[in-house]
Amino acid sequence: MEDKIIVTVVGKDTVGIIAKICTYLANNRINVSDISQTITGGFFNMMMIVEPNETEKPFDDLQRELGQVGEEIGVDVRCQRSEIFEMMHRV
Amino acid sequence: MINLYEVNETNKMIEQENLDVRTITIGISLLDCMDADLDRLCDKVYDKITTVAKDLVQTGADIEKEFGIPIVNKRISVTPIAMIGAAACRSAQDYVRLAKTLDQAAATVGVNFIGGYSALVSKGMTTQDEYLIRSIPEALSATNNVCSSVNVGSTKHGINMDAVRLLGDVIHDTAEQTKEADSIGCAKLVVFCNAPDDNPFMAGAFHGVSEADAVIHVGVSGPGVVKTALSQVRGESFEVLCETIKKTAFKVTRVGQLVAKEASKRLSIPFGIIDLSLAPTPAIGDSVADILHEIGVEYAGAPGTTAALALLNDQVKKGGIMASSYVGGLSGAFIPVSEDQGMIDAVEAGALTLEKLEAMTCVCSVGLDMIAIPGDTPVTTIAGIVADEMAIGMINQKTTAVRLIPVIGKGIGESVEFGGLLGYAPIMPVNSFGCADFVNRTGRIPAPVHSFKN
């Protein structure tokens, strides 16, 4: 896979959210090129831009497994190809 | 680089404001299937549709998953069947066989509607056109997924009043034949003036003869997104209002453009057009009437509604047109009654009448859409309503359409439940004065003077 993927994580803040997500990505040879994150009123909101060009993992599996990682820590994790955001917000 | 705010904005539109791609529609030409033998014709039609569209549903589902944007419908439109069956069909019954073939093909590939059981008769009807039109009631009651449309007028040709009169009967018979299911057959039948060749939206989609062998059209939606954006600018000037609608329409359309290009690439079928429509659903918040309310009218139908709708329709086009390389179809705001909770509320509050809806169709992209009327409405009155709407389209050089549902066995004060995307509708009163002497005149209304441009 060559395209950039946007991973969003939303949910109640707790210890180790970034660690768990990043561990999963590292284990699957997926590079993180940007992270931004806010916490408002105990609510965790993060976006990562990741580059899956070295991973063997198909998009479907990545999406499902990241969802499972999220479930384990009680947050909602989404994986979307970045074009939807680029198309909508860039002329 | 994309930032957190932008990502959140997009995902909020999808999750909370019902942003979706309403339909990916493959238009398929059946011209090369024509045959004088009905059996062979049906086989060829079935084979072509199930070959060209075999991956449509799966591809739609893949795109939906990867981009995280719901794609509500995957559909097919075909060349008007009156033409395709012209050499093989010797009766209305023969055309019904073709309708059943379309229905089977749609079921095989898993699409929820197939459009194009159609005839284009704006200037005159061939014998076969008439067979097809007369077969519509049976075709729509004997099939699940087939949608039918008839183009009875255009700015270039005038209005074929013989066809309008015939369709008064056909609409009534379709209602009669599907009366067990609240006359739902009529929800799959559209009468057009100036029908576009590349409309991806049902029930009026067909694949025009000027189109390529197969082509992908995408219909976008997003009334909820526009409404939410407008709720941030309450009390502001018209300039701010219009800018907000334009910017939102741009964003919504860009998503459609992305999906269309992606589907086109994966299916190896050329991209046709994006239809920039605000298409409501019965879901709360997914309503064009709610946008009109947000613009400032108490209910859709109140004085000011036509102006508000005109403004909305125009700004949607202005915003959307820059977002896509090719725009076509109906493009504008849809104002169906049963498919829009805000419209239903307006009818129930007594704010919205059939006559006001007719006025609103002068400035928006479609026509009298999904309107339930009493089942005992005379067929000449139905034809009269159709003729009025066709005249609006002909004179204003725009598409207009009629999708009326005379609900057999029900009257004013009752309502009808279609279910799903078709929603429910209170039965609306119809002007009870007659027009039989008008619609019983034969022939056609000539093309208007401004059509002579050569």
C-alpha cells in the first residue's frame, strides 16, 4: 500500500492510548508521519497520519485489528484513506 | 498537511449530519442487445447487465469502507426499454417480460433499483412506446426493483398531451394494481419534461442514447450538513448565508467526485457526471425542509419559501460546480414530500399545499415528488396536474417531474407508509374542480417560441 492513512482515535482518556496504538503500528512496520491530539474535559481526540508502504497487511485487516486494539482500551479507532479529507478541504 | 480540525469536521458530517454518497449508478447501453426475437433479446439484456455491473456492489462496499463514507445505494440505469424492445415486442405483455428480465438482472447483481423502463415520447408515440406505457401498471406490480419513467414533453418539442392523458390512466392503474401495498407502484413511476440523459437518481434514471456503452454517475446528498452549517450563521446577511451554502456544497460534492473517480478506476468504466443534489431521507435532520426553516421560514410552504428554495438551489449549484469536473443529472434541491420529515411536518401543520409545491418546483431541480393524493382522484385531474408541471418545465427550460401516488382506498386525513427511504406521507387534498375538457383534447401543445434558437 502506498497511500496515506488517517487514523483517528476518540474516547475517554486513559493511560497508554498512544502507546498501544503505536505499538500495533510499529509491530506492523507502519510509519507514523504526524500526530496531533487534544484532550477536552477528559475526552481524548487524536489524529495520526500513517504511511503503510512497508506493511504487508491489507487495509481490511489493518482497519479491523486497529478497531480491536481500540476496543481493548475503550476508545473508538477509525482508519480512512487520506484522500477523503484532502478532497474535501483542499482546492 | 491535513489537520485534526479538518478530520474532525469531515467525520462529524458523516457521523452526525448524515453526509453520504446517495448513489453510484452505472448507466448501461442496451442498444447492442436489440433483437427481433424476444427470448434472445431477454437473454442478451440479462447477460449484458450482469456482466457490466457484476462488481458494482462489492466495489461500492470497498470504497465505503476505505474512505469511511456511506454509499447508500448502488443502482443501474439502462437505455429506454421502449426502444430496446421495439423490434421484439408485439404487445404490452411482451414488454412486461422485459421488465421481469431487468428485475432478475438487478437481483443477480444485488442492486436495489434498476431504472430505464422508459419511453421518450415528447413529440409522439410509436406503437411500441404506447405498448410500453400501457404495460407500466403490470410491469411495476410484477417486479420489485424496476423503475419506470416517461418523458412527455420538452422545451424543444412541446408537450405530448396524448401521452399525458394516457399517463393519467397509467398512474391510476398502477396505484390500483399495487393497492395491497398502499399503491407503492406509483413511487416507481416518474413523468418528465426535459428528462436528463444522465440522471443517477431513481425512480427517473435512464441511460440516454447519447451516452457511452457504460458510464458511472454519482449522486451526492447532504441536507443535514447544509442545515448544520446554516445553524451557525443565524441572523446573518444573505451574503453570509449564500457563502455558507456554497462552501458546504463544495465540500459535499468533492466527496462525490472522489467516490466517482475511484469507482470508475476500479470498475474500468468511464466517469460520467456528479449529480449535485440535496436529496433528503426520512431520517431526522436529513431534510431540505429543515434547511428552508433554518433560512428563516417557519415551515416549508410559508410565504418566502419559494425565494428561499430558489436561493438554496442556486447556491448548491454554484458551490458544487467547482468541485467536480463534470456536473449533470438533476443537480439541485429535491423536494419530495414523503421522503422528508420536515415536508411531512409542514403538510400536517397545514403550511404546505399541492399548489405551493407546484410553485416551488419552478425554482428547484425536480417537481411534484412523492405526493400522496386521494385514491378517488379522477384520472383527468391526475393528467391535469401532470400537464401543469410539464408546462413549467417546458416554458422554463428546466427538468420537471411528477411522481404522484393516488392511494387507493384512502382519503384526506389518512396517511400512507411506504417504508425505508420512501418514508410516509399524509394524503394531500387536490383541487376538486374538473379539467376533463382540457385534457381530453387530442394532439400536443406546440413548443414555446423561445425554443426556436437556430
